Amino acid sequence: MNKNILITGGAGFIGSHVVRLFVNKYPDYKIVNLDALTYAGNLENLKDVENAPNYFFEHANILEFETLMNVFEQHDITDVIHLAAESHVDRSILSPMDFIYTNIIGTVNLLTAAKNYWKENLNTHRFHHVSTDEVYGTLGAEGLFTEETGYAPNSPYSASKASSDHFVRAYGETFHIPYVITNCSNNYGPNHFPEKLIPLFINNIIHKKPLPVYGKGENTRDWLYVIDHARAIDLVFNEGRNGEHYNVGGFNEWKNLDLVKLLCKLMDEKLHRENGESEKLISYVKDRPGHDLRYAIDASKINKELGWKPSVTFEEGLSATIDWYLQNEDWLKHVTSGEYQNYYTEQYSNR
Ligand code: NAD
Ligand code: DAU
């Protein structure tokens, strides 16, 4: 059966890689990218697929219910892969309500549009909700997040994502919407907006600006190359079991400070700077409130059930990522002008 897949947030970081994968891999499927083009959405990310015959763009907001219904009807949407969200923890501390609107109310709007439109043969449809490992809260020095770990979100961002996960489950239980949820660890790669650690620090190293490490840099994250996340979404969307969660992660834990030092070393090499030059930019700043100490994913379920594992090592992925930013300075310039400057001042000037 041919599918008409609505991908929300397809102009963002991860969404653009998912859209590209689906447009190229499934020429018989119609891929409809719905995105509000907030500060994080950028159609430059999709230049290479924008003229593909199976690609359609809808400039719309998931908060507008009537618009969503029109998009379902106009494109006869059979499936949804939902990535649209406010995604940055620091912004959720500055302004939590934006996260409640888009991440919770927007998700419920989308679920309701799917429920209203998919009246019959529900089993032929699927709602894939893209979530995060942050819903599980924080780990101490030991242990991994599994699909059985209880939800304990600590930031307004993760609380809004946890709430959206619960609504997806509730629409599954109450209205029989067939769904899957993926909970992924920290992504990195090309097109990552430079408010997040890796692209922010790459941009600052290029411009020899301070590298604001929160606290002592002891927090740990589990990093996954974005293209491997897109591959995982493809597998779970097509082969995952209804009503299940799948954790996705790189088995690749790094303490922030160790990661920043590695980044500095690689950048010094690539920019032909003296070894140690970029490390001198490290500046310890006031910690993030409610800063989760450690995230680490047990990805054995998706590995055993669906055969997924990361395709690139961290060294390969990080090197390719730095190369992409060095070759796409125009992209960086575009996204760091305007609103970005205001955000940067608000976030970092008093730390
Ligand atoms: P992003 O911030 O780069 O992109 C979000 C996209 O959603 C943007 O294109 C934006 O324009 C769009 N959007 C925002 N609000 C919208 C609205 N109201 N209506 C329509 N479109 C809207 O985010 P990302 O890092 O690509 O994350 C994508 C998804 O994956 C999110 O749901 C996030 O929670 C989840 N996730 C991210 C990571 C990560 O490391 N970045 C890890 C796990 C899960
Ligand atoms: O775990 C998945 C999550 O990963 C996603 O759900 C989120 O959308 C995504 O933003 C990411 O959240 P984090 O908060 O882990 O990512 P961020 O890049 O903001 O921060 C990574 C670590 O680096 C974290 O411990 C905070 C620290 N940090 C971050 C910034 C922006 C700094 O020390 N300095 C900084 O300037």
C-alpha cells in the first residue's frame, strides 16, 4: 500500500534528516513536511530534496487545529511521524509556556486530527512519536535507561515531552490510534542549531569566542549521529510493534568536559591552529538549574528486535560534523544572525 506520510518539524535538525531519508528511500510514498519555521526551522536544510516529485511542504503550525485537518484531507494522510517541538532545555527554563503549547497542546491537536481523519481501518495507519531519553530524568554514576525506567522529568522541556508521550499512549488506549514512541539520546551532526552544546562550541571555536561550560563540566551525555537516529526512526516506523517504546542511543557516553577537549583538539587540527589553542577558550559558567547529571541509553531492545545499531563511530561522526560546519559557514552565518544574538545575550551574559 502506498503511504502519504506527514512528517512534522521536518525543517529542523533531526526532521530534515528524516525527510531526506524517506524522500530518497521511498519514491512511491508522498512525504509531506509540515513545519512552522520557528527560529529552529530552516528550509535551507532540505535544498537537495525540495524539487523531488514525492516531497511537499506545508508551512503550518501544529497549534492550528483546522489547518491540520485541512492538511490531512488535502494529502489524504495515512501516517504521521511527529518531530515538531520546542527542543532546547535552556529555552524551556527561560520560557516554559512555549513548550507547553507546542509540545503538549500541539501533540494533542495532531493526535486529534489523526483520530478524526482515520475513522476506519485504523490498523493500516501509524502515529510515530519522536521523544527523548530526558523523560526518564537523570541517572547517577551507574545504570542505563531501559524502556521500563519510570518517567521522572526534571526540566520544563522534558516534562512537556513526557506529557506528550502520555497523551500518545492515552490516544492509543482510548481511541485505538496505532502508535510507536522512540526515546532517543543526544543527537549531533550536520544542520544542528548552534544553541546546543556541540554546534555552539564549534561556532565559538571558529570565532575564537569563550566556550561556556556549565558547572564543572562533569555532566554526561550519550551521543548519537543524527543519521543513525533517522535510520532508527525508519526501522521502528516500519517494523516496530504497536504500543511499544524503543530506546535509541549510541552506547557512547562522554563527560561534557572530555567531549569539549576532544572537540578543541580536532578543531585545532582542522583549522591548523597550535595544539591547545582552542582549549584556552574554555570558560566555566554558572550551572544550568535542574541540570541532569547523566543520560545513558540501553538500546538492546531495538538492536535485538529490529537489528538496529549505530553505523558510524563517534570519531567518524564528530569529524564529519566539524567538516560540515567548516564547509557551510554561510548556513552558520544565516542562523546566527538576528534573533540568535538576542538569545545568546539573554542566556550567557549574566552567567
Ligand atoms: P529542532 O528544534 O532542531 O527542530 C524543531 C522543528 O520543529 C523546527 O523545524 C521548528 O520550526 C518546528 N516547530 C517548532 N514548533 C512548531 C509548531 N508549533 N508547529 C510546527 N512546527 C514547529 O529539534 P530537533 O533537535 O530536530 O528535535 C526534533 C524532535 O526530536 C523533537 O521532538 C525533540 O524533542 C526530539 N529529540 C531531539 C533530540 C536531540 O538531541 N536534538 C534527541 C531526542 C529527541
Ligand atoms: O537527551 C536528548 C536531549 O538532548 C534532547 O531531547 C534535547 O532536545 C537536546 O537539546 C539534548 O538536550 P541536552 O540538554 O542534553 O543538550 P545540550 O546540547 O543543550 O547540552 C548538552 C550538555 O552540555 C548538557 O549537560 C548541558 C551542557 N552545556 C550546554 C550548553 C548549550 C554546557 O555546558 N554549555 C552550553 O552552553
